Amino acid sequence: MLILECPYCGVKAEETELSPGGEAHLKRFGPDSSDADFEAYMFARKNPKGVHFERWRHAYGCGKWFLAARCTATLEVFGTYPAQSTEPPVEVIDKIKAKRPDWKGFK
Amino acid sequence: MSTRLTSNGWMINRNVAVEFTFNGKRLRGYEGDTLASALLANDQMLVGRSFKYHRPRGIVASGPEEPNALVNLGSGARLEPNQRTTTTELFDGLEAQSQNHWPSLEYDVGVLNNYASRFLPAGFYYKTFIHPRAAWKHVFEPIIRKSAGLGQAPKDRDADHYEQAYGYCDVLVAGGGVAGLQAALVAGRAGARVWLVEEATVWGGRARVDGDIIDGMAAQAWVDQTVTALMAMPNVTMRLRCQAAGVHDHGYVLLSERVADHTPGDGRPRQRLWRLRATRIITATGAIERPLSFPGNDIPGVMLAGAVRDFVGKWAVSPGDRTVIVTNNDDAYRTAIALHGAGLEVVAVVDARVSVNGDLPERVRALGIRVETGKGIAKVKGTKRVEGVEICVQAGEGKASSFVACDCVAMSGGWSPVVHLWSHCGGKLAWDEAGAFFRPDPDRPPLSHDGRAMVIAAGAANGALRAAATDADAAARIALDMLAMKPAKATAPMHDLPEEGAMAPVWVMPQGADIALRSKMWLDFQNDVKVSDVQLAAREGYESVEHTKRYTTLGMATDQGKLSNINGLAVLAESLNMAIPQVGTTTFRPPYTPVTLGALAGEARGEIFQPLRRTPMHAWHEKNGAYFEPVGYWRRPYCFPRAGETHDQAVHREVRNTRNAVGLLDASTLGKIIVKGPDAGRFLDMLYTGVMSTLPIGKCRYGLMCNEQGFLSDDGVVARIDEDTWLCHTTSGGADRIHGWMEDWLQCEWWDWQVFTANVTEQYAQVAVVGPNARKLLERLGGMDLSKETLPFMQWADGTLGGFAVRVYRISFSGELSYEIAVDAGQGAAFWQALIAAGVEFGAMPYGTEALHIMRAEKGFIMIGDETDGTVIPQDLGLDWAISKKKADFLGKRGQQRSFLANADRWKLVGFETLDGSVIQDGAYIVGQGVNANNQRNVQGRVTSTYFSPTLNRGIAMGLLRHGPQRMGEVVEFSKIEGGTVQARVVNPVFFDKDGEKQNV
């Protein structure tokens, strides 16, 4: 059972306090988008063994959505940050690069 | 025979006798006995039958690894199957029954399987129960079901209660042997918050029974001194009878504590499940001795050497007068010394090694005990009890060179570290050539959130079988370093160790045994997996250890391979001509030993299984005989049956009364979400398929919400409260979900929009006053103008009614003149009672959810969850009018443009009337022409809502039908569950008051 620190209220929250929201940093495609773009937005999800960015909500806490960078294989957590981020913060990226030199970047 | 000794027995209190029964037979033991030791003391060596061949089974081990001695414990509401006698503490009145035999333990008909064993090889079920297919249902399955499982499942409700508790610590030390004690001591002295747990009833593990000497002290003195020191530390929590059952992500550990297993019915919870969060975990769980694979090694009386000296030392029980010890290592000689010291006869030590000259063997030789080197066991004589062994040359094919009479065989194939807790979260293992075991690989530990080791192995669990405390001292220092804590100045404890000779890995005894002998060498005692079975699996191509496990059932017994795994995969490796580490192990999954379901459920059962939500009027409903149905966590009245009425009759009365007079519905569960802010209108335009930003203040509008795929997700009436405030009604079950949905989009997509949302569902009680007399009833309460002119349909107004501050919405889900009135939740019960009282003269009656459903169906109104199932778009339901064509974007718009959803061939909503007036069955399909590829009848639609309409006095239904709206008047056929079909005509889904005149008066 994971522990993730909520970047809003600072609570180190147990997984039972959180609800998962799938992959983070998706770009929404609405009307007038191509079938391929919409399909990718709606259905195509990364499923990496390794570094992954995820959406979580502190559902039984402060209610805020936040994002987490973690390794799906070792469960190492590289950082959590506000949902109002279009890409991971530099310090999270740097930490991942330091620990996973082979990592190809978040896109 | 096995019997009680007069010397030894530091676990038992001979002054307190305890009575218990085994298969109805009254027996006596002492306080401190385990059920196993008490059975042995009563010469009850035969305690069960094996799973497949029903062979006689005796006690083989002395701890949680025991595969054989499992019993049905207790009776009635306290019956629990498959309880290990070796870990069951004896108490007065204990009842135990042996398992898997008929008619009795001594004479078991199932043993016939034993004589047919060569027709029951590995994979027997897979190979046999294939053809004919028809035999499955009536022949194979009943037989397999009958023979499946060992014990009986209890039938009564569990009389005991269980509890769960939470704990937090810097360091959890699992295991209270000398390694665990030393690790806890080092961590405790450094000031860390320490938990030390031990599954047994005493501290110290095997140290005393093995005669360890630590820092010049006898083991028990060292243990006592260390326990005393630990108990004085306020930062150290110590718990006996408490097993670390499973290690999970980020230091989450489940501890299973047996609180009152040995004192049933004393009022305490039977077991407690600790949900512990540990920053670092030290696993000091010791090691388990391996059996040796020689012919007849499963006959009762063949036991692990370590277990034999446990029984002699701890419980003063002699498993036999004359014991033969068979070994491949020096440790088993400790058993010879212990037996000799207790005055028992050790007939011979049969050692597979050619050269044996460690300190312990020399001591044994000095005691005058015969040591046979380079030898093995060719055969164990006896059926229900060992009668003797034939000794042969280990390197040979099993020609007996001598026969020795004995009634106990103590075997040792070496020891394997208990690596379970290390492995649960992915810790990897390394093969130790010297010890012939897998041990934790310190370079590949399970990781925690910070990417550093979560578990550190200590003592025997780390492969340090002998200098356990010294090893644990180092392990604790590693843990402290990771916690950035400094250990106190102290030197590591030193073991005074005898010089031990190297062990020799022996996987098959004798080495050149033929198939006849290999078919009698048991690997898994409970599931009857033999050396020959694993070799057969390998020949048949099962090369992966995971496949072999499932094919042969090796390690699938209730002990989960604690005894059998290493031996089994060594045999597999040999058959495949591979090295053991190349074959690898099967996966170690939690829990270490079974945790009872009651403990996992904890207090969450019966009435408090889940929280119940009650409306402010709930108590009135209960008092007035409401029949409730669950709606999410809510309980809503389904109907209010009167004396002598069936539920159907009550529902029909409620519908007729509402249509003809006036009905009252507790609508408090309806979701109510306030959306407020400068961008609230814009936000709602994205959320709903229609336009909400243009809704005038004071008006209401029906709206639909879709998910991004375009599928209908929720509906409800939206009211504009003021310039920047809207109140959104959601379905009863949907309030929390929709509120979360709104927050998701506001927080994660449009975070620059200025909008607040608040779920105020429980802040208001809401009552629907419905029917031709609704206005008259409310006017009797008085306080505001509710005329058609002042408050027309689809408007709302604030005011007072009967002195209550109210907000009145003139909306209708029934087609009748209808007001939905919200009051503060605290006023809900009083307001409801005021309506009931004032309603008497107008014929008011409360109605429930079923009447609500029928009335909405009569009007052709859709219900989320009935007409929708996550694959239905609003256009399927003829709701195109509620979808804006002007808006550039809303959630679901792009999804609905996909070719399959824009397809004209989709199933669409229509109404149905059966030709014979009957009610179409729930879930019925509309059958089409021909059959599909699976030879099933094609379908062209299905029913979504179907009721008997008391208003029309006939069955009515709504459903989805291909090209439905274009097929009005056509007759289609609905399937029936019992076979056959019922004919129904396609009609307009609005059955009642098609022009909506009744609601608009």
C-alpha cells in the first residue's frame, strides 16, 4: 500500500486515503480533433515498467488532485506535485535522471 | 511409541493438567503443550490422511511449517478447519478432529487411491477428465468437488469477534529469536521506535533447544537478560503470539496476533490484525529444516531432526524409544545428543557424507552412538508407524546392507532461511553453495518509497545459521544508518560455536534409486507429490518451476511448500540438467501462514459492514412500516405497505393515490451541488450537453452529463440561483461521483477558471409533493404564493410554508402537478410531519421509490442506470433536444462524433405494449432473425424498464430497438427466461398524458 505525500496539505497519505486517476499530463482533444488524436487521448495509455507519471486525488483528505512520479517496478516515489502543472517540475526530472540514467524523458 | 518424559519440558507446567478430545477420545496434556506435543504424549502419532492417496500422516515438524498434522479445531460456531497442531496451544476443553478420511482415521476407504497410485500420476486430472465433455457436469465435477479440500468448512456464523489496530515504527523486527532480540536491542538503544514481534509464545527461538552459548552465557540466560533490557525501553513494543504475515508496499506490514485462540470465549477478540507501517523492516525469521527424500519418508514416525529435539526438550515428549537419525549435515547430531541426554536410545546416525569429523559428530561418537557414514535409507518399514529402516550405501542404488528396528526416524537435509518476508515485495535471492539454500541477496533488496532497502535480513533468515545474533547486530546497524541514527557503543554478541563440517547437498537418497524407490520418496507430504512426479513433469516438458508446481501441485498444500520447495526444485533442476539457481523458486506470496478471514474483515461485519446514510425523515419511515431498498449507501423506502398488503399492492395503491389525490416522496437523497463563480456558467456549459449559462435567474432546466466518450453519465434539473450561482441536481447515487467529476475538470484541466463547487446534498431535506391536490395541500400550510401565474412549471422560489423556510422547485418526475420543496436538513423531519398532518384532508399518502419508478416510466422519463448502462448516448434515448448544436465544445461532444455513435443503425428508445397485457421480463432481449456465429439467436434490442402500470392496468415497457422510432406499430418478440417469447407492439414511450397537461396546471 503506497504512501504519497499530498503537495497541498502536506499529509503523507496512505493509499486508502487516495483515489487513482490514471496517467498524468494527457492533452485533451475535443471537437475538430482528428480520429488519431482523439483515440490517443481517450484510449492509448502508457504502461511502462519503470518511471511513470500518475494522477491521484487526496479523496479522503483535502480533496485535491495531484500528480506523482514513481517507478512502477520498484514503487520508488520521485516526487509529487500540483495537478496544475503541464509538465513535471525540474527538480523531479533531475531526481529521476540521477536515479535512472537510462530514462528517456517523460513524453 | 511416543510418550511423556520425566525430565526436560521447559514449556510445560506439570502442575496444571489440561483435558482435550481428539476424534472424541478424551486425552490429557499439560499447560504449555501444543496440540501436537500433547497428541504425541498420548502416543497419537497418526493424526491425518494425505490429500490424494489418503496415506497415514503423522506429525513431522514442530512449527508453522507443519504440512501433515492439520485438524478441524472446535465445533459449531467455533469450528475452523486445517489448523496446525504444532502451533495450536492446548487449552482445557479443546476439541480436535482429524481430516480427510472416511469412515475413520484408522480405517480409511480413500486409501485405495494409494494402491492405484501408479494410475494417478502428476497431471492426472488434466490428462483424464477431458472426454467425453458431457461427463463433466454429472460425473467428473461432483467427484472432484467431493474429494476437494481437506477439512470441513464451518456452517455456523463465527461466534468470535476480531479487531484491527494500527501501529507505526521506525524499525519492525520480525522474529524473536536471538537474532531478533539482538536487532531490537541495538535499534532500541539507539532510540528508534521499535516493534518486536514473535509468533511463538516465548522469546528465544531455537537457541535454548540447540544449546547455543552467547557471550559465554547459556542461551536462555542471554535471552532473559536481553528481554529484560528490552522491556525497560519505552520506545520498544514487544508482542508474542504475533506473526508478521505479509510485507507490502512502502513498509506496510500485516501482523496477525492470536489474542484469545487459546482462551476461547473469554470476551477478548480472538485475533487482532495489526496494520503496521514500518520505515525499515528487519526479518529475523530463522530457518526451516528440510526433509530428506528417501523411500518411505512419509510414514508416521519420520520427523524432522530439529522437531524431534524440540519435542524432547521443550515439551518432554519422546517421539520414540529408538531413533535413527539420518542426515547430510552436523546439526542433526544435536538431536542425537539431546535424545541421549533424555535417556532415549539413538540406534544409529546414518550420514550421507563419507567424511564426518566435526565437533558434534565426534561428541556423538564419544557417547558410544553408532555413526554410519556414506550411508542412506533404502526403505522405511511400517505403514501407520515406523517399524525400522533398511540402511544402504548413499552412492548406490538402494541394496539394503542392514536392517535396524526403530520407531522414530529423525531426518535433516539441512536448513533453508525463511526468506518469505524478504521476498513478498520483490527482494531477490542468491544461491548459497555451502549451505545449499537460497538466501537474501543484499544487493537486490525489496525497495521502499525512497528507493532504498525496505527489508534487511538478519541471523538465520540471512543465511547466518549459527552466528545469528552477531549477524543481527550488523543488520540493525544498517537499519539505523538508513534512519540516520547512531547505534550506542556496544560490541556485537559472540557465539561460542563448535567446529562444524560442511554439509553435502543430498536431494535423492540413495543417489541411484530406481523408479520404484523414487515413487516412494515424498516431496510434498500433504499433496502426495513424489520425486518421480517432478521427474515426470520435467520429462513431459514442464521446465518452468511455476508450471511444474501447478502440474504436480508441489508446494500447493496449506504449508505452501515450506518443507517441499527446495527439495522439489532441486529434483527438477537435476532432471533438467540445470543448476538450481537457474531454475529459481516459485513466488513467495503473503501471508506467511493463513490469516483467518475474520481477522481480515475485523469489525466490519453485520450491521457495521458499511456505513448507512439516512435522510432526516428516516426514523419516520421506519416507524411507519417502510420497506427499504438500498440506493448507494442510502436506504430509501421502496413502499409503505399497510396491514395485509403485499408490496405490489402497496406500490399500486401509492401510484393511484398520487395520480388521483396527492403523494409525498422523501427526495432528500437527490444530489445537490452548488456551482458558483464568475466562470460557473461557462463551466456548466462544458459539463452539460445543453446550455446552462443562458438559464434565467429563477428558472430550472433539465440537463444531461456525458463522459468524454460521449456516453450518458448523469441527469438532473439545474436551477439558476443568482448571477453567478447554479444549483445542480444529480441522481441519488451520483452526487459524490459527479462532484468528484466537476472537481477533476476544475483542478486538472480548467484550473484558471474561477469556480467553486460544494456538495450540499446532506444540507437539505427535500420533499416532492405530487398530484392534483399538491397545490391545495401546500396552500393549507400557507406562507407563499404557489399559483400557476406566480410559480409556473420549471421555476423555483424562496419563501415559507407553514412557518418553515423553504425553496420550492416546480419540477415533475411523474407528470403530475408537482413541487419539490427543500428545507434545512434539521427541519426535514418536522416539515415532513407537517405535510403528513396537513395532507390528511387531501388524501395525502407517502410513496416510495417503486411508485416513483412506475410513474416516471408511464411518462417515458429515462432513469440513469435503467435506460443507460455506460454504452448509451443521449441520442439513443431521443434526447437530441437536450444537446446543444451551437456550442463549440462540451464533454462528450467529440466522442459522440465517432462513426459508431453517429451510426443510424443504433438501438434507440421506444415504448412497448405486450399484446396480451402481460409484463415483459427484466432484461429480456428482442429477438431478431437467424443466428450468429456462436449459433445464438440474433438480437435487435432489449428492454430497459418494464413495469405493471396501475394507471393503465397493463404491462408497459421501454427499451432500445434497432431503428426503433421508425418502427412504430410493428410487433416484436421478447425472450422469456423459461423459453419462448412474448409479443409486444412498438409504441411511443410516453404512455400517459402525452401532451403534459397534468403537470402544467
